[in-house]
Amino acid sequence: MDNITSTFKEKKLKLTPQRIAVYKYLCSTKEHPSAETIYKALHPDYPTMSLATIYKALKTLVEVNLVQEINVGEGNFRYDGNAIPHPHIQCLSCGKVDDIEGIFFNHLNETIKDYTDYDVLSNKIYFYGICHNCKRKEK
Ligand SMILES: [Zn+2]
Ligand SMILES: [Zn+2]
């Protein structure tokens, strides 16, 4: 929470209750929800908050680097309250997205420089597989 207060102050952005609610929700979950999922989750507490407002809040939070936008190849984005780059894995059966912890690929930005004349700034790594639950169901 201190994060969002100081970042918004620094960028001179208005800290609206909607933006706080979206950020709080994202920090409270590891599910990497879509905007629609966030909308449904917040609706009981914020019945007047529209999906468009959620999208706007997410856009701002991504712009100030508090939230990470993830695109695992679906039609829509998912969001992550952990803005530090980390690899993700998606289950091809149920569609859930998990963090992979304890391994980082930042060194690839350096490695890749031998293969491109770009100034490499970042990378996003996604893995795909079958999650534990789906594996159990198949048996
Ligand atoms: Zn699964
Ligand atoms: Zn994540």
C-alpha cells in the first residue's frame, strides 16, 4: 500500500478509491486475473465501478510500473500485482497462470545482444504445460 501512495504522489496522479481497490486486489491474489475477473471480484464492494473504470485503473497502474501486464497468448491481458519480472507458466488444460519462483532470466537480455543490434531492455518468459490438478484429473 505504501508503494501506491508514494508512486502516485511522485507522478502527481490522483489516488482514487478505484485505483486503490484494483491495486489492493491484485496484491492479494496470485491468480493473475483478467480485467473481467477483477471486475466481478470487486463488484460486491464497489457496485458502481464499471469495467471501463477497471481498465482505466489498470492502464494507469501498468504505466507507473506497479502492475505487470501479462499476455500468455489469449485474446485478453492478465494482470499481476508483482511488477518485478518473473517467469510465468500457463496450464493448457484449465488456463490458469502461475508464477515460477526462484529463477530469473534477466541475464538473457545480455546473452541476446550477440544476436541483435537492438538495445535490449526487457524480456518476458512464458512456459506452457499441464498443472498439477489437471494432471490428477486425467488419471
Ligand atoms: Zn490446469
Ligand atoms: Zn506473476
